[in-house]
Amino acid sequence: MNERKMMIVILAILVLLNIGLFGYGLYQRSVRDWIPEERVDQIRQIYAQAGIPLEAEIDRDNRPAAFLELAEADLDSMAEEFLGDSFDKSYIYGTQVQYSSENIQIMIDRKTHTMTYTDSSPAIGDSWQRSLTRDNGAGQGEAQLSEEEEELALLPAAAAFAQQWLGEQIYKVESERQREGFYFLFYQRQEDRLYSFNQVQVWVTPDGVAKAKITCWEVKGETKEEYHLTPADEILYALLKTMQAEANEEGLAVKEILRGYELETDGETQRGIPSLTVVLSNGAWYPMNCISLAEDGVQTN
């Protein structure tokens, strides 16, 4: 009888122990997968004290994300769809193919997954800015646009061109006034995730797009392997000193915190790595993934 009671007690203890361990595991997972609100408030206070306010929303959801399985995109079909029915196609060397249609030329390099687009009709060089003027008003003639006004005037044409290759959802990453034309860089956007490996670099003038470089991969799906990215508050804390060292202007703020994927190439295998990008109000970008985090000394799970 005593032995039977002892066995019941031991079994009860083991059951309670397993329940406790299971509950602790769920708690640990919830802590790992969800950033506590008090930590979000704390990192906001730290940034405010450093003079760099956090205007961006901080996603508290930190569940593991799968890697993306990537494959070679059908660049030929993309070029042919863009040009329509009238074009000449010629094979240059190895993996390179050239398409020509009137003033437009598209050079495909399958090895680098890129297309180089050129249009000889838009004016480029020192003369392209001459047509970008505005009326001074009161019959005072015309004046050159500011750089900001030039960007606003040329952005719609650049964005429309990028959408022809990447789809309707795009995100402007960079813009800069250059001699060849106003330069823009766009990433593809899918369900609030940035695909930085699918991008369009474009140089546009008032006459239209003068040249561009398009990089495209096909997303086949998600891998079974997942990666648990370091929580956003820890990434922000690790980046603060870097931001302070590079910030030489007043009014600097964290504008956005974007989730997405970056390209990782390991021999013949390519995949999209989950990443988090911190965007500042001055246009500076800080993309962080499992590789860059390790290189910068940020502790990862």
C-alpha cells in the first residue's frame, strides 16, 4: 500500500514537473516571439535622450521567418513583354543576349541576373537640366528648379518605369541628382516586405528614362528552415552609436523600420535572408540580417 501511494505521488510530481516545463517553454517562446511593451518604451526613451526620436512604429511581433527559395527569373520573357512585338534579338557571348527596338537596347546577362536598359533618345549629360524650369511669376521669366523640385518632377516617370518590371508595389530607396540624369533606386515590395534582390536602378530626364539596370530573381517559395532575427529593440540599441557617429544634422529621426529579405549566395545556392532595415529621415539605410548582425557584433539567437 505504501509503495502504491509512493508511486502515485512520484507520478503526480512528474506530471506537475512536465506541466511546469511545458508552461515555462511556452513563456520562453512568447518572450522570444513578442517584444514586451516596456522594452519598446525603453528604447524610445534611449533614442529621445540621444536626440534621435523614434518616429517609426516598432513591430513587436518577432516570430521566426522562413528563408526564401530563389531561382533564375525569365529575363527574356520580361524583356520581350516590355518591348512588344517589334524587336531584334541577338546572342552576344555566353549568357548575354541583346534586344533592340528603335532607340531602345536591352542587354541581358543571365549570369548576374541583370538587364541593362538604354534609350538613346533622351538628352543626358550637362544639358538635361535645361528643360527643367519653372515660371518665376509676374513675367519675370524662368528659373532652374531646386534639386527637391527636380526629384518631384521626375519621380513619376521613374516609378512608372520600375513598376513595369517589378509590379505595382515598389519602394523608393535612394534618389540623387547626377550628370547622367536624376537617379532613383527602387525595391520590389510584397505584402509589406521588401525584396531588395529585385530592384531597378533608373536614370531619368525630362525626355524620359535614359538608362536603367534591372536585377530580378524568381521567388519559388519558402524553405523549411527558419531564422529568428534579433528583436527590433536590440537592433536599434546596437545601431545607436553608429547613427550618432554619422549624424551631423539636427532634426534627424528614425523614419521607418522595414522587414524584408536580402540576397545570400553560397556557391550555387541562393536564398532570401530575413532582414530588418532602419531608415532615417535623411535617407540613410541600415539593413540588418543574420550575416550583418554577426559582423557588427550583435548577439543573435
